Amino acid sequence: MRRLRNAKIVATVGPSTSTPEMLARLFAAGADVFRLNFSHGGHDDHRARFEALRALERSTGRPIGIMMDLQGPKLRVGTFAGGHAELHPGHSFRFDLDKADGDATRVSLPHREIFAAIEAGTDLLVDDGKLRLRVLSHGPDFAQTEVVTGGRISDRKGVNVPNVVLPLSPITDKDRRDLSFGLELGVDLVALSFVQRPADVAEAKKLIQGRAGIVIKLEKPSAIEHLEELIDMTDAIMVARGDLGVELPPEDVPSIQKRIVRACRQAGKPVIVATQMLESMIHAPSPTRAEASDVATAVYDGADALMLSGETASGKYPIEVVTIMDRIIQRVEHDQLYRTIMDAVHPEPEATGADAISAAARQVAHTISAACIATFTMSGSTALRAARERPDAPILGLTGNPTTARKLALLWGVHWVLTHDIASFTEMVQTATEAARTEGFAEPGQRLVVTAGVPFGTPGATNVLRIARVGE
């Protein structure tokens, strides 16, 4: 089950891929982390998928990461008489708290927080930005707007309020119930939607209390203003391009994606690029050339992982889409330009002993053409430093803590192996060389670079580098 690539694949589980057989095929095709989307499906559905993935983990002997994605607040209009209405540019349209069915002049918007935060000139976007309405006046229970971009508006379509920080928690009552359920199951990662500011992450941390890693979905422009602080507070970042593309001009999204990826690489935090990566494969057996290029660009940028949503959750070709993404990633990573880009934007190591060891491991592995870098870690910090260096040798992550391996299953370039606890240098070298040979990373006679922390098992204490040779 060794992957012949560094970037990882996150696959969303849904109606197309819920059976144990389909999950096993997804994993064999290349999925490294599985996303349970709590915007859809009930707890019984997610429990069955979780248990099937844990059974798959036991049968394959490979750590599998499971991420639950909380729904977050959903801002939606109410209903219309007849199910829809036509809005025309220049016409007046009112949003209010009246629950009566709407028409071409008004509709319910049951969110006082929006009315409290907007001002004259604010744009309200409906149905993923297909309709745009500009606020003319407002009060605590209404907003009078002018239609800028018209079209059909129908029942319960979503509303976005760009460039406005809404007084809303990212964790709804539903999210709290879902989170309690997911943590009880034992999910490895929790993805937070609707993050606007650092206080939102602090709230989630109080609820999660270290029982799972936190993934922040950057889908609100206001969050980008706090990018470095948010990266520092979290375990991983997701570039949620779909929602960003609604609230930002489309021409801004590519540069913001690159900015986020580079900031995460600098900080040594995993970053996932998500949304519409191979969207056409929901219905077609092959992607468009533009989609293939989009996937390749994220890999060239150095993203840790790429995520598939509807393509694997509800698409007709879930296995094919993972297979094709796997092929695109491999092709990019074998391109000479890929390594040139990785080295050109290489972040400087921090002035710590652990970072110095990790940087040295990268250089030593390159100089001696090592078969791999074997890194012992309990908390995962050593593996994070090794991946931050983006070495040209593969990284063998050795840990006695399955929680660490699962939580960091999306980490660039790391192949996780569960081992026993190490007590001596001799045992360290023996375990590393045996794992490198057993996992197909090294042949007898080849050398590898080994890093670890002494005393063994001390979190974050990477302070040893050894060169070892695989025995006959």
C-alpha cells in the first residue's frame, strides 16, 4: 500500500461510496484520508462508514485518517408561493423576518444577525452568487435592497454576505450534537466551517479539548485577514475555494490559494486544496484538461493534500476519479520543474535544534542519495518538521501512537508505520532499517537517514541524526 507520490488524497464518503467494498476500492485506488460530511446523512450512516473504515484499517495494517466536516451555520431565505420568483435588475426587493411565503417583492430571511451587521451599500448574494442585491436601507428586522443581478430565486437558497463579519458562532446546536457524536466515535480530524476570526477557533478548541485535530476551512474573506494567527492555532488548513469564490471575485481566488499554501508551508502546517478539483467527473469518466491543470497547479504549489467532494460522494465514477487524481499527482511530482519549484520556495528553518536536525536530514539524504528519511515521532512534531523541508527522499514516519499516524495521514510525503516504543540507539537503527526494507523503501546495502528525539518518546525533542545501512 505504499503510495508513489507525496501529496495525499482526501475522499468524501457519500451514497456512491458507503459500502465496505467501495471504501476498500477507494483506499486501494489512492485515498489516504476519508471525509464524513455532516451536512448530509444521519448519525447511523456516519457510524457505519466510520466502522467500515476502521475495519479496513485493521485488514490492511495501514493507518487511515477520518475527518468529520461540521456543517456550520447555513444562511438561507425562506419559501416562495409557488416555490420560486423572478427578480429583475433595478427592481426593489425586501428581506424580513415574516415567515409568510415570499413573492417577487419580498421573502423571509430568518437571521437577525445579518440585519445587525449590514449597512447601506452591502451586497447580499443568493444561490452561490447567482443573484446579487444591494442594501439600500435596513433595520433590526428587515433589509430593503435593489436587485443588481437578477434571475430566479427559489425556496431555501443560501445567502452570502461578503466583506461583513457576522455575529455568529461557527458551531451551531446541530454542530455541537454532531461533534459530540464524532468525538465519541473517535474521528481523527474535525473540519470547522464558517470560521471568520481567531475567537471561532478558540471556541472549537474548548469543545474538542485535544481529542481530535482541528482543520480550519478558509471560506470567508474575513478569515484571510487573520491568516497567520489562524494557521498558528490549528492543526491543518483547508482552502475551501467554492465558498471563497462566491464571496470574492473569481480572479482573486488563485492568488489567495497560493498565499495560503505558502503560509502553511512556512509554518509547517498541512494544507488541503478543496472544491471542484475534478467536478466534471461527477458525471463524466474523465476530467476536462482545465481540471487536470488545476490539480497539477495545487501540487506544484506544494499542497499537502487535495480533496474530492461530490466526485466521490455522489458521482458516477468515484474509483476512476481517485485513480486519475493519483496519476496527475505522480506525473507532476516526476516533472523536473516540480523539484525546482519546491527548492525555490523552501522556507528557512527556525532557530531551534529540532529544525536544524530536520534541515540537516534533508541535506544529508540528498548528498548520500539515501533511500528514505526515517523519523521517529510520538506527537507528530518530528514528522511535521521533516515534511516542511520537502526533501527529495521519501519520509518514513515511525510511531507507536496510532492516533498520531491517523491525524497526520494527510501530511505531505510521509508514509506511516506503527512500531513499538524504542529504548536504545541500537533498537532505533534496527527498527528503522527493518521498516524501510519491509515497506519497500530500501534494498539491502542502501542507506537511510534516521532522526529521533532523546530521551526516546519525548514529544518535540528531535535532536539525533544517524546514517544507517540496510543489512542483508
